[in-house]
Amino acid sequence: MGTANYKLSKSSIQFLEKYLNNPSPTGFEAEGQKLWLDYIKSSIDDYWVDNYGSVVGIINPEAKYKVVIEAHADEISWFVHYITDDGFIYLRRNGGSDHQIAPSKRVNIHTDNGIVKAVFGWPAIHTRKGKVEGPTQANIFLDCGCESKDEVEKLGVHVGCVITYEDEFMIMNKTKFVGRALDNRIGGFMIAEVAKLLKKNNIDLPFGLYITNSVQEEVGLRGAQMVAERIKPDVAIVTDVCHDTSTPMLNKILQGDLKSGLGPVLTYGPAVQNNLLSLVIDAAKENKIPFQRAAVSRATGTDTDAFAYSNAGVPSVLISTPLRYMHTTVEMAHRNDVENGIKLIYNALLNIKSGQDFRYFK
């Protein structure tokens, strides 16, 4: 069944809001993974969760031929690293957190006693005379309203507690999804919607479909590496985000020419298997789904690399959602790109045959 008139439902967007607002820092993704699994359970036949928290929902688990659609579930965050005697907290990155956006942000410190509220403090503009030093990894700090290290620790805060930003999801101008961690829980949302769409349309796939929400991408594709070895897929369709380069301060000569609203992005590069990419492009053209193209010189920097180079080589392709302001608390994606990304994955799956030969030479 086609997807020409497909639009996100109100209930789907309600789930997206709940999913994005729930913290899912690298290494601590469990609560977000539970939400995601509950959302897809009615659309799958089976599932499993691995030792580090990657979740895989399965349609047709008995099938020999295996196709993966994948996203990563983790968001960038911070760790408590050092607590001073007078109660200020210094940090270490957990993933690619940007220290320059930190000053004046509100955060949640996750402790065994629950959430402890804190802020990134910063000296007032009036006091920064002469040489102005900007925020660095070494000088940003948290203030949780305590007067001493002992008072901080009594709240349950200790070295190793993880910290996430407080910012929450919103929709701007009816078309822009805004929030933290769209990288890449927007992809997790999309593959969940694909599973639900397959169920709704009573599609009988000729292969096993493994809807995979991997952990720990932000620290080196670790979750995908583990999952790839366990599933041993024949094909992998991976989702992630890429940069919308139409905003100020970006160089299209260096970053490429990509814009939100013009469609999902298909990547050319060594990890992307050319024949599988051609199948996805054909699905886009056949169904009049707009798409954009990008090129990478070496690695994609996404879970595509983990799947492609596993198990003696797995034909893999990357479908990316253009994103503004990546690794900030106001990441922004266009609703049309999300809907078209869902349609593209869905129709690409319909074009894959059981046991299809994607070898370079046939």
C-alpha cells in the first residue's frame, strides 16, 4: 500500500514530545528505551534488549533473511567530575556536548534520590572587563544552590552523576520540531512510525525486520557494533541527522548544500553500498518523495559505519534528517522531512526482496 497521503497523526506527535522530553543520556538510556518499546509493541512480533540497553523490535523473527532499520537513542550530556569545597561542580563531557552553549542553561542532575536542579553559572557582563575569556571546558561550572561540598553530596550528587539540559520540545510555525536530542531520537521516532505503518497497512514482509534503537552512538557507535554482531543482518538502513547548511555561519563549500524542508538526505561514501543506495533512490523516485544528496570522504560518522563493516560486510545505507543547530538544546527539524523520511524507509522496505543480492558484481 502506498504512502502518498501519509501525515503524522496527533497521537504520533504526542509520543514524539514525550519521547524527546524524557532524558536519555549516553549510558543511561533505559527510561527512554522503555517508552520507545511500549510505543512499538503492538506493531511487532517479538523483541529483545541487550546487556547495554539497545532495543530491537522484530517482525517475522523466524525469517532467515534479515533487514535492519536503525536509529540511536542516546543524547549528549555531562558527568559530575569534581565538587569544590564551596559547592560548585565541574564537569566532563558525555558525548559531544558543546561547552559554548552552557552558560546560564538550566540542567537536571540525575541522582539516586531523584532530580537535583542546577544552573550553569557565569560571571555578569559588568564584571568581565579587559580580556574577555569565553566559556571553555575548564571554566564552566554548575551551581545547585549549595554552600559546601557536603551540602551538595547530601542532595545525592556525586562524581559520575549524569547531567542533562532542561529544555523541552516545542513546535514552531506548525512545521518545525524543536528540542534537545533530535539527534537522533527523531530517527528512533521515524523507524517506530514505519513499524506502525507496516502494521496498519497489513504488509506481509518477505524477510525479518529488525527495528533497532541502539545506545551509545555519541561515544563511538558502540551500541550499533554490539547489535550488528548479534543480529548478523543481510541489509541495514540506518537513520541519523545531518546539518542544514542554509543557516548563518555555515560554509556550503565545506559542509555541502542541504536545507530543511527539501527532503531526507541520502549519503554517498565508502560505507554506503551502492546497489542498496540505488534501491532507495528508486523508491524515492517511484513514490515522488523528495530527497537531497550528500557526500563523505571517509567515514559517515554514524552507525552506518558500524553495520557496514561488521560480519564480513553488510550492505548499508544512510538516510539523514537535515537538522539546524545540532548538539544544542534547540535542534530543529522540518516536519516535512520527518514525514518524507518515514515514507522513504517504508517504500524502500517494500522494494527489498527476500534473499536479494546486493553484491557489487552480479
